[in-house]
Amino acid sequence: MTLTKNLLVLKKVTFSFAVGWTVLIAVLCLVKFTDLPSIGVSGADKYVHFTLHFVFTMLWGYHFWLKLNEIALPKIVVIVIISLCYGILIEILQEKFTTTRHADAFDVLANFGGALLALVLFVLIKRRKQQTTR
């Protein structure tokens, strides 16, 4: 009974983290930040986009892993597509509704790269799990 209860709590926690991260992406990409220090790395924002969508895909993928009790790669692929669409939507919103941000196709590519890396990681984890259960 306590294992089931703990699993339900974990599912709720992972869902909360995934939703929170999704909201955080929107806030970070749409809110105007002034007087941020420059870190002097060319294309640093692309690393940020890559990381945001890598974590997005990992959190949602892990949530569904717990929910389904398996790594369902078709679900992860759907999450990658959702990440891509979400990234495109954020870029459109930046262009249309902000004065300090503009749409950037390279941001979308960085988003997609992060999501794809998470997909690759899930594929590797699934293969590893299958090898150890044989």
C-alpha cells in the first residue's frame, strides 16, 4: 500500500515539475529582463534554449515513464514534437507581443536539438534496461 501511495506522490511531483518547467520556459522567453550581465559567450542564448527544451523533454518523458511504468518511445516522440511546437509558439509570441525580443529560427533549432538529445537518452536508457532484463 505504501509503495502505491509513494508512486502516486512521485507521479504528482514529476507532473508538477514538468508543468512548472513549461511555465518557466514561457516566462524566461517572454518577460523583459533588463540589465542582465553579458557572459561573453557567442550564442549563449542557444545553449539556454537547448537546455530548456532538453529538460522539458526529460521531465515530461520521465512523468510518462512513471505513469505507464515503461519508457514508451512513441510518447517521447510526441513530447519532442510538442517541444518543437511549443518553441515555435514562443518565438511567434516573442515577435508579436514583445518589444525587446524577436523570433529566431536558430532558437527553434536549439530547442529541437535539446529535445532530440533527450529522446536519444531515453532510447539509450530503454536499450540498457532491455539488455539487463535478458
